[in-house]
Amino acid sequence: MFLKHYIILKLTLLKREITMSKEHPLIRALWMNAVFSGVSALCLFAAASWLAAQLGLADATPVYIVAALLTVFAIQLAAIVRSRKIRFLEVAGIIGADIAWVVASIVLVAHYYESITTTGLVLIDVVSITVLAFAVLQIRGLRAYRRRHPD
């Protein structure tokens, strides 16, 4: 019975919406993630054919698909940051997406290592490390809020 009430309380806290100042570490981390994601999407669109060659792809279609999905992600992040109304469940989803990106990058490099150029490997590594840094900053931002507002 206690466990059931505890889980309900935690889920309620996850769904709760709070407004944060634009200086809050979580808002700053989300903003950096939105900007980086948007710029990355633009770069993917602009250099799709070149990137496809660096990644050992037959054509640029997968690059365009990733660029389109990244554009949607960046727009959603920007909307969250601009509103400064944060739902912990949304932030958990964003962190999950960032971690999934890093894991997918590792799996893809491990599986297609032979067909990816050195430049492609460096680009994948740089982007993955940056995305992992955003996930860590966002987790730290959540922890900072929870330390100041224990519920």
C-alpha cells in the first residue's frame, strides 16, 4: 500500500508544471541543447551529400530524415525554453532522447566502423560527446531544482 502511494506521489510530481527563471541551470542547458540541435539540423541539411559519403551511406536520404527529426526536436526544445514552464516528465523525455542519441551513435559506429571515414568518426564522436554533455547538464539542472524545492 505504501509503495502504491509513493509511486502515485512521484508520478504526480513528474507531471507537475513549474515556471523557472531564464537563469536557472536547467533552462540554460535546455536552451544550449535547442540551439545546438537547430544548428546541427541546418548543417545536416546543407551538407547532406557530403555527410552521407563520410558516413558510408549510399545516398543522403537518412541524413535528411535525421535533419528533419532534429529540426522538430529543436523547435520543441525552443518552445519549452521560451515558455519556461517545465514539466519534469518532458525533461526526462529530453534527457532520454539525448542518451538514446549517444547509445545509437555508439551502436552505429560499432556496426558500421569499416565504412565510416575518419572524418565521419570524428564528427559522430564530437556530436555524441556534446549531446552527452547536454544530458549531464540537464540532469544537474533537475537536481539543483529538487535540492532547492524538496517536495
